[in-house]
Amino acid sequence: MAAPEQWRSLAAYKIRYLDNTFQPPCLNNSFVNVNLVKERSLPGESPRKSYLKAKRKIAKTEKDAQIKLKLYDPSEFHMINPSKRSRLGNPTGYKIVPGGTAASLLDHDDPPQLRSAFTNNQIWVTPYNKSEQWAGGLLTYQSRGDDTLAVWSERDRSIENKDIVLWYTLGFHHIPCQEDFPVMPTVTSGFELKPVNFFESNPIL
């Protein structure tokens, strides 16, 4: 085993392809970035100095939905069907709840990064196209990066009220340690899909 200072860090990524057929009719779905913004209270308005406000923005095109997760700029990410509403008038849908993930630190023009350019963002949304199913290209290890999710998304196609696909990138960085030898323990990463205004009330009550 090499000395610790000689060990190289590892990075592993996986992308999930989420075809939003759970929201019929599937030709009429949209992606919403619900950003939490800090607002200041007016003088004399309240003992509180600040509060949080949810600002919703519907992504019009693919570039609007290219998301890098930010700890100090939090958002919820909703997939909604504007034509399907609850009794209170809210569009029904789901939200993706990110788990622990990591961003690639490689240069964008580095050959491995060209093939895995889907790691440039944690969330992508594209219009459904049956030929676009492999984020790293059909033959990833032979790819030159010219048939990847990042290339498709550069077309900046319309995604509002469309049959759309959400791509979520998850991964982790790992610096090897002695406990990884001879077999590395399990390292996990994931995400959740949760209903948003899909049910009229708590469905378990």
C-alpha cells in the first residue's frame, strides 16, 4: 500500500434519467426553481430583522434549468403539470430532494471531463428525445464529448409545458485511507422524489 501522501483522490458520479411520465398528460410538464430569498423587515414593522420568501421561476429553456447546487443560495426544484391543479389551485407535481453530492474539479477541456460533462451541473432538464438517453454518449469510453447531455442542452430548446426529462447528477469525492484496504466499505449517495400538492392532504392520515 502506498504512503498516504501518495494516494490519489477518487471521484465517482452517476446520473439519473427521470422521464416525467408520472404527470399525465406528459406533454404538459414544466420545471420550477423555487428559490429561497432573504428579505429585510421594514423599520418598525416587526421585531424580526429578516425573513425568507419563496420566489418561483418557471424555466423557459434548457439553460434556465442547468442547476449548480449552492449551500447559501437554497432552492427547491419542482416538476409540475400546470394543467392539473389541486382544490386550492396549486399545480400538482413532485420535487427532487438532493442528497450529498459533489462537483467535478477537472478542467472542462480535459478529455475525461468532455465525456462526463454532465457533471458540470447537478440538474439538467431537456425535452424528451428518444435518441437522447445516455448522458455520456452512447459509447462513453470512445466518446470525444460530441454526443453528450451537455452538447444536447447547448441547443437551449424550449422546455415549458413540454414532455420533459430531468437529469440528476450525484456523486462523491473520496480520499483513500487505511480502512479502505483491502476492501473499501460502502459509500452511498442518493436523492428523493417527493409529491408537491399532488395529494389534497397528508395521504397517510
